[in-house]
Amino acid sequence: MIHNEWLTKETIRTVTCKHTDAAKFLVSNVLTVGKTYEVKNETDEFIFVVDNTGKVGGFYKTYFD
């Protein structure tokens, strides 16, 4: 299970959060606008970053620059 090693995995790149306006989900609790996050994994639709809780979370790419 590769997702168990994401927290200790090497950072791919960093991204900056541009908004937390979500239609369905509450992301303002775990992301801060203007803060830079470490990307641990990426797919076509999602970016997996170390969020404000210190855990790896998957978010839509639209939240980041």
C-alpha cells in the first residue's frame, strides 16, 4: 500500500493554495489561502499534500496554483 509511505516520501514540488471555496466539502479547516504545501503525490484530478493537520490529504487541483 503505497499511500502508507506518502508522509515520509520525498516531496515532488510545492504548491500554493489560492482559495478554499468548495461547493460540497469543508476544506478551510485543513487548507489556508496563501500557504505553501508539499506535494507528495499527484493524479490527473487530485493533488495529495501535507495539510494543516500534518497528514496527507487529497484535494482537487483547482485549490492550488
